[in-house]
Amino acid sequence: TRCSQITKLLLLDLLGLILSGMRTNEMCQLKISDIQLDEGIWMFNIDEDLDKSVKTQNSVRRVPVHPTLIKLGFLDYYENIKSQKSDRLFPELKKGRDGYSSKPSRHFNEKYLPSIGVWKKHVKVLYSTRHTFINRCFKKNIDRDIIKCLVGHEKDFTFGVYGGNPFSPKVLFKNISKVTYKDIRWDRLKIDWESQIK
């Protein structure tokens, strides 16, 4: 059956967050041009312009698209949206006072999580997925500097002074690929995006 627009967005948003560590608005405001191929690695480009914003200067970064997200058809979704000549990855989302994340966050926190008995104010909300990703990185013994580059945290003195990202897309991809979750039936989350997006 065809899923609703908000369900599609929430699925991509949630998967993207637990597999990338992005902030909710960083994910929701992505443009088609922010999906980039670099050294054979698909990357999310997180930056700011007239229509996008980031929390801090350290938030400007590039994050590999997790292999699980690719297996679930993210690139199919991307190609379908791109073929519609949209400049935004999630064109259904409208910009509000706090960016593009208000509708997905409100739906997730006020409807979905309470309906399955998981919601807990300030603890179990959509933004918790970012913390889940970071915790998973530490459990997988990913280098602290790589984690900072992936999630946009303040870099150590050397990085901050000299700028740039010392880690190549391949190194970042190798490390982000270590982030896995047990007991998730990923096969049940795969969507035929060509039939869903009209």
C-alpha cells in the first residue's frame, strides 16, 4: 500500500538520523545538490546558505551515506526526487520559524512515539536518535576525532586552528559503516520509492 507523505519523510528522517548522527533540521533541510559523490562515496553535504542554517561553525561538514541506508533504497528516493526537478530532498516540508523540522518532529514526538508507548519528555524524542548514533560510535570504538567530524562537534585545537577535515570520504565511510543496530528487520523497512513518489 502507498504510504503517506509524512510516513515516507519520517522513515527517511529517522533512518538518516540513527545512521548519520545528523540533527533533525540538518536532515530535513537537505537539497538535491547536497547529495554528492566523492571518491566513489556518496556524501551528505551539511552547510548553510540563504535557505539553510547550521547550529555552529563546526556543524559544517560532509557525512557518508550509511551503507544500510543505501540498501534500503535511499539513492532510489534521491534519483526519483531529482527527476521531478525539485531542488530540495524533502520538498513536502515547508520552512518554519525553526527551520524545516517542525512537522516531522511534532508528528514523531506528539503522535508516533506516544502511540507505541515509547515517548518520554526530553528523553525519548526524535532528537534522541542523534545521541543513539553517537553512543553507538563510542561502543564501536570509533576514533573520537572521527566522531566529531561525523556529528559536527567542536574539533580539537589542531583541527580548529588549521581547519579542514583530515579524514577522507573513504575513511569516514569505513568508520560510519561500523555503526549497526541489533534486532532491526531492515528488510521490512525497504520501500519501492518509484511507486511511492508521484
